[in-house]
Amino acid sequence: MERIDGRSTCGLQPGDYFELTESSRLRIPEGKHFCVFALASIIPLLIAKERKLPAGDWLESETLVACPDPEERLVMRIERKRRRRIPTAELT
């Protein structure tokens, strides 16, 4: 999580994070949580960012996503740590 421009109502703090691995596995550090509403706002973009995008696609350069809660104004950053190839047969 990048920052909170409002007030934190879900308990997230800047620096909180989760990892999406192997296309569909969500990992949250032990003892931490991630708000399901914030997660719901970022998942569609994560799915798109997992794939190779056409040159010049806005998703290639856009990294910030806002949570839909207007009181909180939580801003999350999508950061790709590495690329990996997953055989198509392993995907659903």
C-alpha cells in the first residue's frame, strides 16, 4: 500500500502488501490482513498486468490504484517483482 489520503478505517497502513504468485495464489504476510474492498478494486488490474501488454498500453505505465472507499482514499501501488512463464496447460 502506497499511502492513505483520508482516514484508515480498514486498519491497513502504508507498506502493507500482498503478493500474487503463480497467476492465482494470494499471499499475505503472517499476522497481517488486506481489506477485501481494496483487494476487489485492484484484482481486475492485476489480472491484466500479468499478461504481456501491447506497446504503449496505458496499463504498462500506470501503477497506482485507489480503493473505492471515499473516506479512506487508500492508494495502492502495483509492482511486478519478476516475470515468469506458466505453461498454458497449468492454467484454468
